[in-house]
Amino acid sequence: MPLRSSDARWGALAQFFHWTVALLIVAQGAIGLAMVAMAPTVAKVKVYALHKSIGLTVLALALLRLAWRAADRRPADPPAMPRRQALAARAVHAALYVLILAIPLSGWLFNSAANFPLSWFGLVHVPSLTGGADPALKAFARAAHETLFWILVAVLAAHVGAALKHHYVDRDAVLARMLPWRTRRRPVPSGDSAR
Ligand code: HEM
Ligand code: HEM
């Protein structure tokens, strides 16, 4: 599969970023919700550290992904797609980009304002964003982290629902062209669509 995207298909790098970030975000949601309910043990401290390290990885991948998107191209919209639907898809994608940056950033801010030390998998020291404890900012960042996560869940439901509708109802190649394996869907810009 070519590294770059074409008019008909997402390239290998765009697919790598999309599916790696998707997998890590889902894992992060599960780990985050589970860890806050844990009894205060050594295991809890370890799970928190893992959550923070994976979250920082997501932040780095999201930044690399945006940089690559600026250098790459975007496959064409299906010709039969109404303009309103194309605009809605763009808005949902923009919201997802904002959320995959803002959620780990709010976690990092919370950690900094709580004056907890931070390292990436125990290998790299990560600096504080606040330079010390800040109780008001800590409360804000904590609330933002949780609220933004639930907003992500709602936006994702629309995103995944739309992908499945394209695949099973419209029967076009919008989902297929984001998948690393070949499917029988004809390429999106073929004009007469794959109905
Ligand atoms: C945390 C999970 C996910 C995030 C953050 C996410 C984010 C995004 C973003 C930002 C784009 C826009 C790409 C661009 O135009 O640069 C996109 C495209 C896409 N996503 Fe996701 N996604 C997630 C999960 C999923 C899942 C589970 C599916 C499938 C069931 C899916 C299917 C697609 C498809 C098919 C496209 C391409 C749309 C097109 O070609 O216009 N995504 N995703
Ligand atoms: C990829 C991104 C991330 C996702 C999806 C995510 C998701 C979550 C979720 C769902 C919770 C539970 C919220 C609750 O019910 O109270 C949580 C808690 C937490 N997250 Fe994240 N998180 C991410 C990144 C980060 C990062 C990068 C850090 C820090 C560097 C971090 C630090 C924390 C902390 C300290 C808590 C516990 C808050 C508390 O004790 O109330 N998170 N996260």
C-alpha cells in the first residue's frame, strides 16, 4: 500500500495514525474509568502512570498525524454525497482532531496543577505545565478532562455510525478506503457509486 493517500484511498501512514490513535483512545477510556474506581494500592499508582504515558503517546501521535495530514492529500468525497452531509463529516472530523489533542492536554494540565511528577513510561521526564500546585486550575482541568471524554464518546458514536451507514446502507467505499485490506467496494470517485 502506498505511504501517501490518493484520490481513491487513504495511504498507509494516514491509516496507521487513524487506527493506532483509535485503538489507544478506546483503551485509554477503559483504563481511565477503571483506575479512578480502584482501591488506593501500588497497583493503582502503576495504572495511573500507564494511563498518563499512553495518553502522552496519543498526544504525540495526534500532533504527528496533523502534520502528516497537512503534507498528504484527502481522498475525494463520494460524488452522490449531499453538500450538507459533506460539511457535517468535516465538522465531526475537526471535532475529533480537537478532542484527541484537548483530552490528553487537559490530563497533563490536571497532573501539573496537582503537582504530581510525570514521566513517559519511566524513561523521559515530562515537564510541568504550571510550575507548581494550583488547586483552582486542578479542579478545572479535572472537570475538563472528564467532560471532554464524554463529548468524545458522543461524537465517536456519530462518526462510527456514519462509517457503518456508508458501508452497509449506501454501500460506497468510504469505510473500505480507510481499511488496510481490500474489499469488494468500488472506489469512491468512480462517478456512478457502488450501489
Ligand atoms: C477514537 C477513535 C477514532 C478517532 C479519534 C477517529 C478520528 C477520525 C478523523 C479525525 C478522521 C478524519 C480524517 C481526515 O480527514 O483527516 C477520521 C476518518 C475516518 N474514520 Fe475515524 N476515528 C476513530 C474511530 C473510527 C472507527 C471505529 C471507524 C469505523 C468504524 C472509523 C472510520 C473512519 C473512516 C471510514 C474515515 C474516513 C472518512 C473519509 O474518508 O471521509 N473511525 N477518523
Ligand atoms: C488520550 C487520551 C486520554 C483519555 C481518552 C483519557 C481518559 C480518561 C478518563 C475517561 C478518565 C476517568 C475520568 C473520571 O471518570 O473521573 C481519566 C482520568 C484521569 N486521567 Fe486521563 N485520559 C487521557 C490522557 C491523559 C493524560 C495524558 C494524562 C496525564 C498526563 C491523564 C491523566 C488522568 C488522571 C490523573 C486521571 C484521574 C483523575 C482523577 O483522579 O479524578 N489522562 N482519563
